[in-house]
Amino acid sequence: MNSTTNIDLIWIGGHNCRVVGLPFVDRVHTWFDFDGVISDTDASKVAACRELTGRDISACLLDSTRLGEAGLTKAEYEQIQDMVYKNPDGPVLVPMLGAIEAIKLLIDEGKMPGILTARYGEPEVMKIIRFMEETGTELPIIGVGYEASKNGAKASVLEAVRAFNYFDDDVKMVNAILGMGKPSHDLYLFDPSGTQDVPEGAKSVHNWTEILEAILPQHEEER
């Protein structure tokens, strides 16, 4: 895959999406959410908070509903969010453990991965492009927007691109997909902590080794 710096606005599955790597979208076998599946966004939030405030605050407190516990103002929280999601000079996004090696293996095995994300604004998508450049990965990206994702946009897009699998760490997004009807693809909740209830109609995985086992059955046999 060559240059992925062009960001196109394309109508997919009834939604106006931001797309990177458009010529390669129809080659994608398995789609992944970005934040919390490929990128360790919690670690990036902790790093951004440290850079902004000089304090180490647990990722679970870096939430808009727990600012009092975290000792953060709303303005500080919004600045942390911008540093992680939009600001090109914010902290470098770091991959989830095993993600990059697994992505490269999937490519070698002919199971092209792609990113289907709630990120939509151009700065948000550019952060993903920067991440790919720094990790030596180039994947097609489809950005649908957070509000659209909550309303089932990912379900429509996944059907339109004829996905085989989709992995997301947000149970609300998984439920939104299921709420649009039984998907024709396999749907997985990525749950590293093992604490989320898996919705009926979805499966669960807890790490990238299990993701590989789900997509490449022979991977489990080789362990």
C-alpha cells in the first residue's frame, strides 16, 4: 500500500465517511476500531495528563464523569482530549501490546486489516496516519464520527464493505451494531480487562493473540 495521506470524503453505507487508502478498502478482510484496540489510548491520555499537569492520574479517572476525583477542571480535561485526539504535537499514540506484530502477520497471511473508527475530523484522522507512519503500518481507514457510530453507522459501513470480522472495545458501539440487525460478519468485543458483559450476538477476545486465533485458526495450532 502506497501513500495514505490523502483523506477523501466518500458516501459508504448511507454515511458520509472520511476515507484514507480508498483503492484498498475493497481488499480489507477484517476491520478494527482504532482507539482501545490498535492504539493504547488510555496510556496516551495518562501521558498527556502528565505533560499538562505534571501529575500521574489513573486512566480510569480521565473521564468526563470523574473530573472531581481526578482533580481536573473541565478545561484541563478538554485539553487532554485534544492532545490525544487532535493535536499533532500531542503525545505519540502507542500501540496495544502485540498489535503491530499481529497486523503485519495478518497482512503477510493475506488477511488485510483496516481501521473503522469513530474519529472523523481531519486532525483526528491525521493522528492515525502519524501513528501508522511511526509504527511502519499502512492500513485503509474509514472514519464515521462518534455520534453516527452511536446510531449504528458502523453497522451500515461494515455491510457495505462486506467485512468478514470487526473488533471494537466499546460495548456501546457493539450494541449499536447489533441494534441494526444480525450482522453478516463476525462481531467481537475486545475486552482486555475481561470485565465487560458480552452482548448476545457478539464474541469476546482479550488480547491480540486471541484476535489472531479468531482470524487465523492455524495460529492457535502453532502455539
